[in-house]
Amino acid sequence: MSQHIHADATYKLIWQGFPVLVIGTTDLNKPFHPFGLAICSNEKKTKDFEFIFNSIQIGMQKINKALLQPTALILDAVDSIKNDFKNVFNDSYNQIMYWAHMKRKVENCIRQVDNKHIRKELMDDI
């Protein structure tokens, strides 16, 4: 099993208005391999990711496999995911932010800059 876990909520898959939580990993060729899906009422205020992380550990025990010991968590800036991850896997991991999420946020902010050349320079700097 991989040493890094991706965790996020998607609002592209909506069931009855609720977001779908997804956890998984990527391999060296970069495709995503999901191993956990759940539906929750609110990704930011619940312990739903903690439930998923614990459920994966319980599943690993039931099939007599080693428990996950991830060294990295890849996520957006949602504190609830990070906190739930710490509750299950402790504090010894690297946190990696999704580049695409950060880039979109920066692009939205620099749209306020009128000069296209300066906007391009800002994005190139990042």
C-alpha cells in the first residue's frame, strides 16, 4: 500500500445535495486509485474523514494486512481533513497541498490586476 494518501470532498458527485468524500492514492505513473468513498452532510464540521480513515484501518485488519502508515497527506486547505488524519495516523507526516486548487485561488485574486504582463509575471513567479 502506498505511503501517501489523497483526501478531498467533491461537489461534482452530489447525492441528495451532499458531497462525496474520496480517499485514495497515486502510483508512480500518477493515476489515482480510490480506496474509500463516503457521503457526508458537511465536509468541514464533522468527523467524517476520521470515520473513513478508521474504517480503512479496520478493513486492513480484517483482511490480515498491515495497517496504513502514511508519510504524506495530499489535500486542499480544509482543516477538518488534516485534523481527522492526525486523530487516526498521528502527527508524523508531510502535508502537501493540491497545486491545482492553490493555482485557481491565486488566479482568482490576481484578476484584479489590470496589467496582463504583471498578472503573467505573478503566475510565472509562483
